[in-house]
Amino acid sequence: MLTRVARDGVAGAQLHILEALLRLRQAACHPSLVDRSGTHTSSAKLEVLVSRAQEVVAEGHKALIFSQFTTLLGFVRKELDALGIDYAYLDGRTRD
């Protein structure tokens, strides 16, 4: 990408820069969002999120967890299922 920026300038490489930023955001949420090899089973961010969700539920509260990355929501769903935490799931799909 740096080669592209050097060659085309920032304006010419704008889409590549935005794509790189998107990948960085995904990697920060969970490595499996960018590396689909299946070798990443968890992430620190997911562990903290699930821990906080457990605390909220234990205190008798509800929480809204949202992400633009539906794959990440699938990871959260899997963790909540494993812990037996009830939830409602909405990801924008119109059909199953």
C-alpha cells in the first residue's frame, strides 16, 4: 500500500487506505475477521466483552452489544451460548 501511496499520492490511493483501515479495525476486534485460517480461537477484546456481559447479567441488567461486523457477532453469540447467557440476536438478515 505504501508503494501505491508513493506512486499515486494519497488521493489516488484513497480506496486502498480506507480498506487498510477497515482491516485494522477488524483485526482489533478479532484476528479471525482478517485471517480466516481458523487458527485464532479468541481475542482479548472478545474476552473482555464476554466478561463484562457476565457482570452485567449477574447484576440483573441488560446490555446492547452491537458491531458492524456480523462475523464478530457470531463469535459473541457462540461465547454467550457456551456460558448459558440468554440473549436476543439481530443482525439485519431478512431470512434464515
